[in-house]
Amino acid sequence: MKTKALMYMAIGAMMTASCAKVADVTEITGTVVPEGIEEVSITLGEAVDTLVPVVEGKFAITLPVDLTAVAAVKAANYGANFIADGTPLTVVLDEVTTVTSKYPKISVQERLNAFNAAEQAYVDEYSNTQREIMGDTVMTDEQKKEKLEAFYESFFGPYNDHNLKTYTENTDNFVALFALQNLINEFEDQQLDSLMNLLAPALQEHRYVQRMRKAIEARIETGEGKMFKDFTVNTVVGQTRSVPPQPKYKEVNFSDYVGKGKYVLVDFWSPWCGPCRREMPNIKQVYDKYKGKDFNVLSIAVWERQPVEVTIETAAKLNMTWDQINNAQSIPTEIYGIEGIPHVMLIGPDGTILRRGLHGAGIEEAVAEYLTK
């Protein structure tokens, strides 16, 4: 996969602007199928945020061309994203809203349509195959696991190639950023940085790309072999006896738990995260097997979407009997460049980051490797 990635990157480096516009503005004509809608909302980055009247089911607006932003048309519960690419666009607002171009061969919008259609096909294949395998009443659990692993092996190669090809063919427009979102876990940080260098200057200034570059820098600064970076959060340790009861906060530091002479397995998770919950039995197995004077586990809840009480209750249900920090939100994830959870790392007795990105059986393998030295 990485060989193909480098090949596509080389091709992308030789490409000039891949799309052309036919005008300096984008003329949009729209039809609103549901009755009773009198206006639609149109947004385009910071440049446009307006309401457009609907007369006898029709509306029209002219927008500036911007290939580096996603525009949106919305009304009631109907809507869609689109790219103001300089070609005349037709919008049909209905249960399934469509945006099509008068000149599809040169339209960035049509590239977005093709990308979205391919994405939906991959999603359908993925979910349908998973459902079929898990619903099989003949196979054993072990056979299902093996078949799922074989499916994943065959699925993600073509899927990643699809996203990489889309990316290299659209480095001057926003479609590339949609594809990039699907590729961030497929590259080493240095390769990812090189891939982003192919983007047009305006896209390189986009906040999403800037955030990715910041995360890469953070991961490099907190990579394996580096000393841990400290942070402070207000974690909830209980409730006051007031009416109604209020959370009781305690200021804690990461350094209260790591760099104290033990190996510490650090698990960044959140109660809403399904993969985090599925990883927890592996972490518990390692904790039960190795806990003691030389080893401990610390779970840090980040990006919580519900009251912190939900985190505490979920941790109890999952039998997370080791040390906990909750209410951390994005403080540690920004410091460590974490863009997806669960994220599991192993920190040595002196605070050195030994391993990052552990999962599954690899968690115990890493812990055993160091504890048995």
C-alpha cells in the first residue's frame, strides 16, 4: 500500500491544476419539491450566509467561485453540500437533494457527486458484508472472526486506493480534503506531510489541513522514545451534597500517574466510542494479569459528549477498576496529536513513551515485552 501511495504522490507532484472553471461566478437555479417552504438558506464559508426566497417552488442565486470551500443549501429538514465551481448548477431540494452541473466534464461538483456515490457504495458493501457474516447461524465465532479479517484485508486495499486516486486528482479543490479524511491513518506522519504538500496553497491554509499539520507536529514531539508531556485537568471525583447535587472537581496532573517508577498503560477513550468499549476487555485482561508494583493502567476520558456522570457509570459497567481521569476533553489529545480513539500508549518507569497506537493482542505483547526484560 505504501508503495502505491508514494507512486500516486509522485504523479500528483507533476500535476498542474486539475480543474477548470467556466466563469468567475456560479449561477444556481433550484427547485423545492416539498410544499410550504418559502426560503432556503445558502452558506459558503465566511463569504456567504443568506436566505433566498422560494417563489412557486423555484429559487436562484449567484455565488462567487470557491473551489476550496464547501457550500450548503438547506431548508427545513432538506439540504445538501456542494462546491461553487464556476459552472451552472441545478439544485433539486427533496427527500434526496441533488446538485448537478450543466458541464459535468469540467465540473468539480460532479467530481464530488462521483466521490459521494463511491463512498456510499463502499459503506453499503462494508455494512452488508459485516451483517451477513455476523448473522450467519452456521459458522462458529472463531470462523466469523476469521472471515471478517479476510474481508477487511480485501476491502481496505481498494478503498484506500480509491481515496488516494481521488486525492491526487483533486489537489486544487475541496474534494481532496474529503478523501484525505479517509487516508490519515494510512500513512506515516512524514508521508502524510508530503501528501499535504501537493495541495494548492489556498487548501494548505484551510483550518482542517492546519489542524492536521499541528497534530503531526504534536505526534512527532511525543513519539516513541520521547519523554511524556504533562497536562492538568479538572476531573470529577464525586458529588457535593447540595440540592441538586453538583459535580465535585479535583485538579490532577498527568505526572501524578506516570514517571513514578512504574510501567503505565495509558488508554485514551470516551463512553460514546464503540471501538473504545470493544478494546476494554483487552486492557482489563492485561491489567488483571500484570497489575502490581511494576505496572498500572490509566484511562483518560476525552471528547465527552454527555455529562461526566455518564463516563463514571460507563467505566463502572465496563469493570474499569484501575486509575481514571475524566473530563479531559481535548487537552491531552491536542498535546499528543491524537485524532482517533481508542489510543493506547505504554509509558516507561522514567516517563519515556515506549509504544503508541497499541490495540488488540498487541497491547499485552508490548506490556509483556517490557515487564519480562
